[in-house]
Amino acid sequence: MTTVDVVFRFGKQPTEAAALAIARLREIYGIRHVQLSEADKTIRVEFDSTRLSEQIVLQLLRRAGLDVHEKVILYTPPAPIVAAPAQ
């Protein structure tokens, strides 16, 4: 099992029906944790990448009624180290 965290930013606050549907996402095999932050307008989903992909998680969130806008980048790789020319 390989767990992956993905964070999405959403627009409108979820309705009560959408919030209940999002809470039920935990029942899907492969979803480990769902954390909604209304203040930051983000939702973090921890899932098993051997069972699900980011695209499937995104589709599940949209089907639940969440107004997802974009994926939040959690990690920026460091710039490559360029060696100085030998003299």
C-alpha cells in the first residue's frame, strides 16, 4: 500500500448534501482520510495509490458536489545543481 496526499482548492462552500457526500467518501475502499478546511477552502484526501488515482479522487469530489477549482502543489522540487566549469 502506498499512501498519497492530494489537496484541492474549492470555490463555493459545500452544501449540507455535499458535506454528507464528502463524509461518505471514507467508505470507499482506498480512501484513508478526508479533511475539509472551510477557512482555507481546501480539501485534503489521503488515499491508497495502488487502488485509486488523483483523477478518480477528483471525480469523486466533484460527484459529491464539491466545487473543485485546482490542485494545490504540496512540494516543489529543488533546482538542479549546476557544476562550475573546471579550469
